[in-house]
Amino acid sequence: MSLQRQAASEKMITVHLPPYDPPPAWIPPEERASDPDYCGDLNDFLPRKIILRRPNPSTQLGFHIRGGKEYRSEIYISKVINSSEAERLGLKIGDQILSVNGVSFSGLDHPQAVKVLKSTSDIEMKVKYYPYGYRKTFSTRTLTRSRSAPRIM
């Protein structure tokens, strides 16, 4: 499925959306618009830019990641620390990291992703909310490295 949207610069952009993920069956249709487990706004799935600045590279990022090539998965935000800069900037669980400082995260393994994220104090991330892909990181079929869940940082 694709979504086309007129950007502020009057250029048409096309975004490829994830496969349709039906709303949770336990949420009655009349309550879905206000339920946190349901999102009917397609704009929530568009890529966005997050600029995170830290005093130095050893300062905590304010979030954890999950996934990587060794788990047959992309890299996702798995936890956002309360009251952190990452939370203030809008990062959320289920965001897929597309790139960091121009480095594509597609096909990156977990240790490489950690190294890129921790290498500098100024981080420009391109992310998109992709809960369907994030939930797949919990599938036992994606865990090839060990029988435990992927590491987080």
C-alpha cells in the first residue's frame, strides 16, 4: 500500500506503508479512535527526522534498541527512558531506525548499530513508526543468534 502526500514544498512524495495490521479484536470499533493500542492516522507511519544532542558521546542515549541483521530484523526502538531527551523529541517503542548521521541502518547488525549510535554526541536519526516489524522481533523464528531475546543497549 502506498500513501501520496503533498509536502509543504509542493512536491509529491510517495511512502510505502507496512502490510495492513488489523486493529486488536478486543477494542470495540467505537472506542478505537481513543485507544492507545490503535492508530488510524497514516501520518504516524511517515518517516521523520529526530535530532538528538548529548553533552558527549558517553552520555546515555535515552532509549534502547532491539534487532539487527543477525536476528533477521531491522533495528527498532524497544524502550524510551521516561523524561529523557529522546522521549521529549518523540521517539517511541516500535520506531524503526532508518538511518543515523547518513548511515543506513538497513541490514546493519546490532553491534554495528550500537557503535554508530554511540560514536558521536550529535545524532540525526531518520525513523518511522513500524509496529508490525517491531512485533516480529519477538518471533522465535527471527532469533537465530541464541534462544534468548536480542540484546538491548
